[in-house]
Amino acid sequence: MSLRFGDGALSAVLFAAMAGLVCGVSAQVQTPSTSKAVGSNLPLSSTSNKAASGGASSGESSSASAKTATSSSSVPAADSKASTTPGKVADESYIVGVADSLLISVWKEPDFSGPVVVRPDGIITVPVVGDVHVVGMTTTQVQDLLTEKLKAVVTEPQVTVIVRDIKSRKVYLVGKVSRPGAIALTGHETVLQILADAGGPAPFAKPQKMYLLRTVGDHQKRIQFNYKKVLAGSEPDLELEIGDIIVVP
């Protein structure tokens, strides 16, 4: 009985030893694996952080570059300051004539500002300045002349000259037309335009024998104007000049 018991005990001891060995081997195998997994996670995490940090730096650098480019492109180029004189008028080529109504405005000087009419002698009267001859001058020339004259009484005068009412630019329509008389020119009107505005030739007129009287120097020039041919396009229309007389027989 003791021998059998010993054999069983020995078997139990051997079984326990084998179980411990297996557990030890298993523990040894699992420990390096776990250590390796943990160790491998650390470098990966570090690399990912570096990549993320590098990406952020790259993004910030790109954003900064974009901002710099935007800032550079949004900076306007240096504009050359145009010297705009407050007294400039729309039509600097207009020639002032007798009976024209002008508006003279001197900045911050209401005593020198107001409307004036050009007299038959070609003169306007400005307070303090007195009489100024303006017929035959452009509005810009009148403006400059008044500026010079006002310098004696006004510090750095800024003068504006505007034509309020044009009465010197006239042509005359006579003969057999619906509405004869003096007609004011506002631009570059032609004979046909003036005739159309006046209602055209009368029923018993002879428009093919029309003519234009134009003063050239000290004499009058007669210019033939065949109304029917001009309407047909075989002859050109005529642009009118101040003082022209259109005669419709």
C-alpha cells in the first residue's frame, strides 16, 4: 500500500512540475509579446505625434504664406494723385457769346458768386472785380481770368464757370417753313435737323432750291442745299455754324 501511495504521490509531483513548467513557458512567451506590443506602440505614437506636429507646422506655414500673399496682393499700388481743379466745367470747348447766361461760383465766397449775362459789348460785371470782357473765350479761359483777378482780394480763389443758358448760338430759318425764326444751337445740328424741328418746308415751298447764307470774314457766302437730294442720300447734309441763315424759297 505504501508503494502504491508513493507512486501516486510521485505522479502527482511530476504532474505539478510539468504544469508549472508549462505555465512558466507560457508566461515567458506572453511577456515578450506584450512587451513588444507595448514597445511598438510607443514609437508609433511618437511618430504619429511628430507627423501631426509636422503637418500642423506645414499647415501653419502654408496659411502664413497664403496670408502674406493675400496681404501683398491686397495692398494697392501707389496711385498718382490727379490734380483736379474744383472749377473744371463739362464742356471746355464752348465759346462764350453775347446774351449767354453764366453762373460764376467762387468757393466759400458767396459775395463773388452768382449769375451774370453777357452784354452786347461782350462784357460781364463781377462784384469788386468790375467789368470783364469774355466774348470769344472758352469757359475755362473765363475761369482762369477771374481766378487771376480775384487773387488780389481772395486767398487762393477757386472759381467755377458754368453756362446756364445758351442764347448766342443761333441760326435763322426764313422763307416757306412751318415755323420760321431764330433757333438756338445746342450742339452740332445740321440743316435737316433744324428743318425737322421747325416742321419742315411748307406745302408750296421749293425745297430743291434751298440755300444757306453764311458769313465768312466780311462777306456772305451762298451755299446751295437741295433738300430732296439730301433726303435721298445723294448729297451730304450740312452742319450749321453760328449765324447761318437757312432760306427756303
